[in-house]
Amino acid sequence: MSPPTRILLIDDDRILQKVLQRVLKKEGADVLLASDGPSGLAMAREHHPQVVLCDWNMDGMDGLEVCHHFKSDPELNNLFFILLTSRSGLEDRVAGLDSGADDFLAKPVEPAELTARVRSGMRQYESNQSLRQLSLDLDQQRRLLEEEMARAAEYVISILPASIDGPIATDSLFLPSQKLGGDCYDFYWLDEDHFIFYMLDVSGHGLAAALPSISIYNLLRSSALPKEILLQPEKVLASLNSFFQMGRQNEQYFTIWYGVYQPSSQTLRFASAGHPPCLLLSPFAPSGRSMQELKTNNLPIGLFEDATYVEQSTQIQPGSLIYLYTDGIYETMGQAGPHQFGEWTFKSFTELMLSTAASDPPALEKVMAAIKQTTGVLHFSDDVSLMRLSFRTEPD
């Protein structure tokens, strides 16, 4: 059996108090009585009524002030507040609504109308309580989801490769968005004369994007693809396209840039599938460095099962730099005013990258700091990945 409705009646008219208390008790309500605003507030905090009936005209703190105190208190603002008043003017009702009143009851009070308004107030109170609980539940689910996303981001970071040194030195940076996305990358020596590196970006956000990126990473790191395929970028992309069709992957596709460098011939073979171009910064240009955009016009992975993929090759001079990145690094709206690169676009991004590498390239953290300072963006809306390869010496 549900507990009785608890009603707080605040009125300085003792006779009216007793009359209304008797009417409400006949309806099975538990009625609390207070003769002024301060005592009514104290009683409400102690007994937690569902409905408050409060006279407008009282000495000291009037009904509007009492209502304002109730509605500004987080512990009391969910109560259904009814003002008792003999005022019927529009301005008075507006003033009552502005103070937070939920309903009005005209004096002299008719018992039938009183009980009807209280029943209506209880229905709204219960509805508000349900919405309040739903909001709390949703907030709890949101916090749990954010914790899951944070753990997923930590896992993605944990599997990404650490920087390496030697003839090819690598540096990388991964900044997961609050939503977590599908960025992933890797670099490693397949054998003593072949260095593999790639970057991919799965469409969408959240775990639905992160899980496929991890699967692709594991596939390329394992022995699932034979060595002769891993050495041929176009065959790697074709294999991935056969494994990861969007119709079987929750309608998700991904972009990728994949390269194989052979130090003995100073040759880079590469293929890209819808991914932003790799930036090759070669030394010995009159201005310090020249820049090439390396890409192939292949469709993203997963769109069409019969898609074909082609690769290209280029020579890498000693002292060159290569940058790989995902589009989250330049597809962002700058919040700062005009800067030396004008509106932040892909072109302004590449110009900044060229300027930062004019002499000794700084750490990627400093490059990212320069991007944030230039754009005015402190937190990116998408995952941001950035990789740099430095080709230091002549081959043996």
C-alpha cells in the first residue's frame, strides 16, 4: 500500500488551516501545518512533503517569497507549489508564475476544487519524480559510458608503437577525442631491408569505430597476411577491402595510407585509400625544404567489394621527413582571430608543417602546440593522430 500524500499547508489564518486540514484528511492525506514562511521551509526540509499549499498574503515573508525560497532550494524545488490567493488579476498571476508557483487556488477555497488541484499536483509531482529518476539514471549511464570510452582510449594508446631510433627514427602522437574514434597506426621493420608504416581512420566514433581499427592493427601485425603481400601496398589494400566490407561492418568503412620503405634502394612504395596525403619534406631546396603530397586515387576500404587498388613509388633522400596524420588535425574550426595562415584549412596545415620543419624539426608535442595556438582549438572534436619519420643517413 502506497504511503498517503503528504501536504504542507502554510497559512497564518488558524481557522482556515483547520478547515483545509479536515478536508484533506478526509481524502487520506497527511497534512502538516505551518503559520509562516520560515517555519514552513524548516518543516519541508524535515518532512519532505509532495505538495505545498501556501497563502499569498502573510505578514513578514509573503507567499511569493516563500515560493521563491522553495524553488531555489535543490532539495525542495521538485515539490508542487500551490498559491492560495484572492487575487485574480493577470499581473498577479504572472508574478506568481515568475516566482515559480505551479498552480493557483482562489479564495474562498471550494473543497472539491481543493482536492482536485491536490490530485493534479500529485500526478505532476510523481511525473516529475519519474523524470528526475530517469535523468539520474541517464547521468549514471553517461558516466559509465565515459569511463568505458576512457578505458578504450587507454587500450588503443597501449597498443600503439613506441618511438624507435636508428636510420629511420619515428615519433608519433595520438590525441583521442572525448568520443573516441577509429584512428590507428603502426610502424615496424618487417625485415632488415623493409620498413612498414601506415595510418588508418575508421568512420564514426566510439567503440564501434575503435574496435575495427584494433582488428585491422592486429591483422597487419600478425602473420594472417603473408610477407609477399605485406611488401606490396596495393595488395594489402585489396586484402583489407575483401575482409572489411561495410555491409558486414555495421556500414563502416575506413581510410588508410600504407607504405613500405626499402633502405637499400631508397625506394618508398605506397598506396592510399581515401586517406589524406602523406607529406614528404625533402632537404636541399633553396628555401630549406621542398614538400610533396603522396597519395593514390583509391576508394576508401569497404565501400565496394570489386574496388581495385594501385600503388606508386618514389625515392627518399637522406635527411627527408615524412608526416602521416588523420583529417581531425585540420578539419577543425579555429576559435582564434586571423593568423599568419589565414583561415585554417588543409593548405594552412601543410604550410605550418613545412614552416616547423624548416630547420631541425621540433618534437611533435611542440608541433601540436603550434597548431592549437594557431587555430585557437584546445580540444579536437575528432581523434587526431600524427606520425613523423626521419630518414637520417645514407644506406650502407
